Amino acid sequence: MGNSQSKVELYAAIRKDHLLGMSLRSLQRVHNVTWRTVRRALDGQWPEPRKSPRRKESRLDPYKPLIDGILRADLDAPPKQRHTAQRIFDRLVEGHEARDISCSMVRLYVQNRRKEIRRKAGVGPEAMFGTEAAMKGFRVRYVLATKLVNELVEAADDKQLTMTIAPGTDASISNASMSSAPWNWTAGEPSCCSRC
């Protein structure tokens, strides 16, 4: 059977060649199939659909609800108190006598499942926007237009930053929030004079 030929086309070609007078053995040889395939084609049967392979059950499957419960409980915990994959594995071995699983199995499952649970719960950088995510400790990449940056630098030099940064919000910085020390914008630190 050629790679470009489907089973339906193969069965049709076998029937056509048989009508032209080819023997069963020559049909096998020409089409590179077994005698059973030739017989099925000549009997007028349709090719059987492919069987989808049955997923083999993982040794981790009985423990997945427990792991999910631990990960859901970690949503409310402070970052230092959240369970690592190693700690989850240790709890499964100690508390549930899970001797047939390995730490790497748990680590891979936790790595993927933690992201899904956080996304569904609306926690994490995917569920937040910019400043909110940065305030919660996530790394955020900001892209500012050159014009806005220049306006902010000029306003900071004049110590008059009263314009609204984001349109539609009231996130303006008033004169009272500006410090008296000049700001070194390149280093991100206050400087004592223009030479620093």
C-alpha cells in the first residue's frame, strides 16, 4: 500500500484489478497486502476505522485529586509557605503510602497543573494587568512610548508631574509626592548633583 493511497482507494484498486482478471496472489504482490486484506476488499467490505489507542492509566492517577487539593490550598498561602513538588511527594509517601510513584512524576504533574489551577482561580500574571501584577511580585515588561518617557523626564526635571499617566484612570502624581532631591533617571536613584 502506497503512502499516498488511502484504504478506501486501495480497496477500490484491488476490486478493479480483480475485475481485470488478476489472481488473488498477484493482487497481494502488486498491492503489497495480505490475503485477508484482498479477501475483505473483494467481499465488498469497507475498511475498518482506526482504533484509538486506550490511554494507559498512570500510577499517579489515584493521587491527582490529593495533589490538586494541595495546590488549591496553596493559592491562599504566602509564597514561603507553599508546597514544593518535593514536599508534595514527601506528603504522599508519608501520609498515603504512595510507594509506587517517583518524585519526577509528581514534579512534572505539579509543574503543569499549578499553572492551570492558578489560571482558573484568576491568580497569577496571566489574570492580572501590568501594575497589579508587578505589585504582587511578578516580573512585568512595560513598553512605554518615547514621547511619554520624554514628557515624564521633562516634568520630573521641573518637579511638576501633574499629568495623568494612564488615560481613563486617576493615577496622577502630584507635586507633593515628588521628593526635593533630583532624580537620576538613568540609574533609577536620587542623585545629589547634576554630575552624579
